[in-house]
Amino acid sequence: MPEPIGWPDDPDSPPPLPASSLMVEDGLELLAPIEGDARELFVTVDENREYLREWLPWLDDVNSVDDELAMIRRIRDYKNFNWVYLIREYGDLVGVVSLNWVDWDNRSFGLGYWVSESSSGRGIITKSCKRVIEHCFVDLKLHRSVIEVAADNHPSRAVAERLGLRLEGISKDREWLYDRFTDSVMFAITAPEWNIQSGAN
Ligand SMILES: CC(C)(COP(=O)(O)OP(=O)(O)OC[C@H]1O[C@@H](n2cnc3c(N)ncnc32)[C@H](O)[C@@H]1OP(=O)(O)O)[C@@H](O)C(=O)NCCC(=O)NCCS
């Protein structure tokens, strides 16, 4: 990973690439996908299609291994400043945490995530997000972490709250979800707030 040199003195310094792997804890690892992961990723998404479709807008765009392959190729060069980590628990693919966007000019980033239904309810997402946020703040020198959640998605709101993000507001009809608009809730935390919170724990 290139060093995030220069900032804030040199605002034109190149954005560093996120790490290709991050250890969360023994047996729980985050890995940037390689092309060989496309089939397993598609199978996992397909098995959880109905469960994920309740709150994620992209399920109808993922219909084949090739669709996952295209996504993996898209994120690999980081050209659009988005990044994906597969969550592997003792090698098994159980979910995804992604940097949906990185606004490098303002040093902020938006997180997205999902976990397979059978692996939910065990803290895997909260722990994985915590690791990614730490990486973004400490290694990439980003400043503000954002999670946007459909207002009625209570399990996802609970993740943001458990991580200590602050509720900043509600956006009316923010997202089109197949057949309806949904309101979304924005949660955020800045690096200094995160450091205070981490020091307190
Ligand atoms: C949103 C979603 C990722 C939340 O998953 P989750 O498994 O509830 O979240 P976590 O991994 O943080 O697990 C939290 C649960 O594990 C429990 N837990 C156990 N050990 C834990 C630990 N060490 N740390 C945190 N939570 C722990 C918590 O008490 C909580 O249980 P509860 O649901 O009974 O209250 C999941 O519901 C999902 O994938 N939904 C579909 C896609 C989606 O909505 N994505 C988000 C779009 S914004």
C-alpha cells in the first residue's frame, strides 16, 4: 500500500490504495476479491438473494458469475474510488464490507455491508466495519466515516449505532428500492471522535 504522503500540506498527493487484506481477529479476515472469487461470491449472493433484496438495491443486476467478475475487475484499479472486502471466517465467505465511495478531496468515505443470513447475529459485520474504519482513519488518513441506512432497516441502524456513529439526519426518498423510494438515515463519525471513543474503550 503506498503511503498517504503529503496530505494535508499537499492536497494533490495521490490517494493511497486500501490494503488488500485486513485481519479482524483470529479466523476472521477481510480480503480484496480476486477473479477466482467470482463464482463463490455469486453463489453466496444467489443463496441469500431474497434476504439481501429487502434492503440492497443491486440484486437484480447480479445474475451470473460474469456479473461478479465484472465488479471485481471494476474495483481492482480503484479508479472510481470504491473498494470491496470479502469477509472470510476460517476461509468461508460470509459477507462483504465495502467502501461504496471515497471522497478524497474531503477525506470522507461511505461504508456498505452485508452478511449471509446464516452468519448474521454474531457481530461479524460490526467487527469487520470497525477494522475497515480503523484502516481508513489510521492508514489512509481519511477523516470522516459515513453509513447511510434505509430508515426502517433496523439491523443495519444497530450496526452504525454499535460502532458509535452519530445520527446526522434523515433524507426523504433517498433511495429507489425496486418498487418504492425509501427514506435513509445518515450516520457519521470523524477520526478525532473515533480516537476519543477508542481511547475510552
Ligand atoms: C445489516 C446486517 C449486515 C446486520 O447484520 P448483523 O449480523 O445483525 O450485524 P452484526 O454482525 O454487527 O451482528 C450484530 C448481532 O450480533 C450480536 N453480537 C454477538 N457478538 C457480538 C460482538 N462481538 N460485537 C457486536 N455484536 C455482537 C449482537 O448482539 C447483535 O445481535 P442481535 O441482532 O440479536 O441484536 C444484516 O442484517 C444484513 O446483511 N442485512 C441485509 C443487507 C443490508 O441490509 N445491508 C445493509 C445496508 S445499509
